[in-house]
Amino acid sequence: MIRFLSLVIVTVLISFPAQARKKKAPILENNKAYVVYLEGCPICEQAMNYINERYYTRPDVVRVNIETEEGAALLKQCAKKFNFNRVLVPVICIGDKYFMGWSDKASKNFDQYLVELHE
């Protein structure tokens, strides 16, 4: 029975085109915080450590690697929404606000903007 189910699952996955299996890029929603980061970037690592320590289980905090299709598409949406043409990672889009890079001030802004997001 397990062998049969495995064959069915494999057959179904193979029968779908590769395009259909790709994960769709998240669409910017005003009630979420989006963190677009670059794997291996030390500044992004600081931001991700801070965010993951405090907001790891929050479904309204979406983390996306810029090197993925999803991340590139999300970054493009942020750039269009906020009309920026240069990028400094991490890029953080929260509701009607955004900021780039990370610092002590950015961590305070992230906390504040996340609270404002749900007021």
C-alpha cells in the first residue's frame, strides 16, 4: 500500500509541469512585514537574528531571500510601491513604510512599525 501511494505521488508530481510546481511570489499585503535579505550578508544576518529572536512565530512577518524567484519578485513589488531604484539589503516593507539596511534605529523602527501595522 505504501509503495502504491509513493508511486501515485511521484506520478502526480512528474505529470505537473515544472512551472506549476514553482512557489509563487508573495503579494505585498498592507497587514504584513516583508524582510528581503541576502544569504551570507552580515548586515542581513544581524537583522534576521533580531527578527527571528522576537518574531519567529509571527505569520505577519515574511522573510524572503533576494536570490530566489520569490525574493526578486517581492523586491520588485516593494520598489514599485515605494518608488526606489537602488537597493541596500535588507529591504523591509511594512504597510506604508519601508527602510533598507539594519542598525539599532532600524530595529526600533521595525518594532514600532509592526505595532502600528495592527493598530
